[in-house]
Amino acid sequence: ETGVTQTPRHLVMGMTNKKSLKCEQHLGHNAMYWYKQSAKKPLELMFVYSLEERVENNSVPSRFSPECPNSSHLFLHLHTLQPEDSALYLCASSQGQGLLGEQFFGPGTRLTVL
Amino acid sequence: TQLLEQSPQFLSIQEGENLTVYCNSSSVFSSLQWYRQEPGEGPVLLVTVVTGGEVKKLKRLTFQFGDARKDSSLHITAAQPGDTGLYLCAGADYGGSQGNLIFGKGTKLSVKP
């Protein structure tokens, strides 16, 4: 495996379900990010982890809960979501958060909340 | 709040035509990146520009960073169907506390054979 991988690629869930999105980076980076991409909106940064510590939480509702057990893995735990949370969720990684800012993205998880 | 405005939002052209897309802001960025995103995939980094006035070429793609580091353009020569995708610009701000990327909404390009 190379680059940044995300699973699952597609997820359909009800509002009462609990699910988790997984991201793994094979680039030796030390910063990881969760973004939300909705139609007609710019990519929205949700969470940033640097050296496994959360350094930013952009006013994201508590129904989204991130976890970073080590520098290669990032999870996004989902519970009691709303239909407006349907979007493409992208994970990214970078080396040295705050340098040139070059981020490498995974393919995303297309989430549909019914 | 920093914003990056991209124009045009949509562009549909024939194979072989040239095009330019723009990324503008009232804010100064430390660096600016261009990404291409295809349907169902994540953005793929094309280039990073750092110095005001910098020009970088990637085959038929020419990227320019404005002198004041507030804007950028992407010019494609002799577009091909494989160039189809969403082109995103993203500015990096190291004056902020986190140095995170600010993304534009993107230009959706369709190149028809």
C-alpha cells in the first residue's frame, strides 16, 4: 500500500447508527487531517492531529469524534448523524504541519445519512 | 476570515483549446497549491508555488503566483480530455496559529473530445 488509504469508500447509515471511518498513511508523515467536502462549498477542515495530538477542532459537532492512536492511523467515529452530514470525508497527511503545507489526500469516504 | 475565490466555477471546452483559471484573495499567503480532483477521488497535488511572481510548468500546465502572493493562475495549453476534473487552489497561511490550508471552491473543467 502506498500513499493515503481510506476505508470504507462508501457508507450508508441511519441517524441512530454508530460507525467509524478509517484512514492510514504510508508516507511517514507526522500530521493528519479530516476534511468534509460538500457540494458547492470549499473543503472544510474538521480536525488536525500533529504528532498524535489534536491541535485543531474547527467547531465540529460532538457527533463527530476523531481518534489518532499513532502517527499512521486516524479514525473518525460517527454517531447520531444528521442528513446534512452526508458528504465526502477526506483524510490527508503532511510532514511537519505548517511548513510548505503540502498535504496528500486519500480517496475519501462517500457518506450518506438517511 | 480568509477567502480564496476561484473563477470560473465551470468551464466546458473542446479538446485542443487553451484555458486559464484564476484564484484570487485579498490576503497574502506564504505558499499556494493547486490540486486536481477527479470524481470519487481525493485531490491530487499538482504544484506548490512559494515566491511572488514564480512560474512553474508541468507539461502543458503553467502555474503563476502573483507578485503580491495574493493570487494565482493556472493555464492549460491544448487541453485534453484527461485534463477533465475539479481544479482546487489552496493557500497556506503561516501568520495564523496553525498554518493550515484555505481552499477555494474550485473550477470544474470538462474537456470534450
